[in-house]
Amino acid sequence: MRVLLELSGVRVVRDGTILLDSISVNAAAGEFIGLVGPNGAGKSTLLRAAACVEPIDSGNIRINGAGARSLTPISRARLLSFLPQERDVHWAVTAEAVVALGRFPYGQPGKLDAADLAAVDRALAEMDAKGFRHRVMQSLSGGEQTRIHLARVFATGALIVLCDEPTAALDPKHALSVLDALRKKADDGALVIAALHDLDLAARYCSRIVVLDHGRIIADGPPADALSDDVIAAAFDVRAERIGADRTLRLSLNR
């Protein structure tokens, strides 16, 4: 498979604290990579660094074979789309207008052509959000806003999709529908990397898991290997237990 994103020896230090320490990851088209780890492990920093919105102190990042620094912002935006953890909208715009921002790399959001309009409509449908396309963002619930922001990411049509906690604030139905949509993106040939907190859902949906702890990768591989009982205990300081015929993961405190 074609490698779309390469991080080599990436290091990020802020105020004397090492947030990422020698991170190296090659990620290919068709992969759905779950990024997991305890709070403060470096998941958001890694995604922000990969999206080129977090400066790195050393190392290299390549996007679709090109050095990240060599790409223009427009070229990079066509290749990579990012859903950050912070998604506040501070002005009164419609949900449809927010999704249309995903077409910015191809023109001006206020002047959408037929291809842009089709991409916006398709993205809204993928997120089951066409019913509130004309509502102002502030009138939507947190979960509805998340679906709109993810539709914006999809509207770009980028080869690389990075998502920081895409299921946060979603009810079970829409959390599953979001993961279904991300899985389909990967199955259709995109690279999807998502920071996730639910280890069971990560194991079910992701083809590969990267486990971070204190800014370092401590496991990287298929879910069954990367989310072994020993790795979970080391990263999260909890006890893992597999129950039932489908080996559902159950976690409990070490006592």
C-alpha cells in the first residue's frame, strides 16, 4: 500500500516538557489507525503535528511523499483534512456554510460550483446531517456540531483524514455511524487516523492501533497485539479482562 503520511523522529517540547519524543510512524492508504493512550499521552499533539498546525522541534514529516514544509497551504489542505478537538464556532453561520469551508482549497466558500455543492451535500448525507443544514451552528447540540465539523472534513475529499476524538459528545447511534463513516473512508482508499478513548470500539473498527504513553509509542500493530492485556495495564494502569465468546474488553481498576 502507498504510504501517505510519514513521521520520522518527531519531537515536540513545550515549556520544558517533552510532549512527543522521537515519534516515527508510516501510515498507508486504506488504513484506519486508532490513536489511543491516557490523558496527556500526546495524542492531540501528534495529530496537530501531523496536520502541520503544531510546530515540531526536530524530525521530519512527509505527506504523500513530499516534505510537509515544501507544500503550500493549499496543496496540503487538498491532501490532508483535520478535525481538531476544539471546534467552537463564534459567529452565526449555518451548518451548511461550515461544511462548505471544506471546499476552501478549491476556490472560495461563497462561490461554490456544482462540484463543491455536490461534495457538501454528500458530506452532510454521510453524517446524517442534511436535516439541519440550514440551522445556525449555535442552535445545534454538541453532538450535532461534531457531525457538521466531520462533514466539513469529508467535504474536502482529502486522501488523509485526521480526527481528534471524533465521537466525543455523540450518542451511541451517531458514535457508531461516525466510526462506520471513517471505516468506509479507509476502505475506499483514504488514510484515517483518529484519537479514540473507547478501546473496545477502537479494536472493533480500526485496522491498526498506535498506543502512546508519555509522548512515546509503546505499541503499534493490529488491535489484538497493540491492545494486549500487558500493554493496556502499562499504558492505563487498569486491569483488562476478556469476556464472552466475542472477547469483549472489560476494564477495571487495579486494587
